[in-house]
Amino acid sequence: MATIKIKQIKSRTNRPIDQKRTLDSLGLTKMNKVVEHEDTPAVRGMINKVSHLVKVVE
């Protein structure tokens, strides 16, 4: 299965708890951190939820 790289581009400070938990489940804990996940509908849904905080790196 294909993989995608996700980079956190904005801070999690002053964000709702559900967005912080979504970032945690993606493995993003610090600014500019890049993680790699399989491209599944669940991961895409998490990316859509915090799309203003992350960027998909191709």
C-alpha cells in the first residue's frame, strides 16, 4: 500500500482537545516534524480534520 508523509506546519497551542488528540494519533508532537503513514481512509480523515495544521509532503 502507498505511504504518505505528513508535516506539522502550525502550532497545536490554543487548539481544541480533539485536534490535539488527532495530532497525537498521527504521531505529530512538535512543529516541522514529519511522519509517514499508510494512505488509508482513516488517516486521510485525520488529515482532513487538522488540515489547517498539517501539510502532506509528496
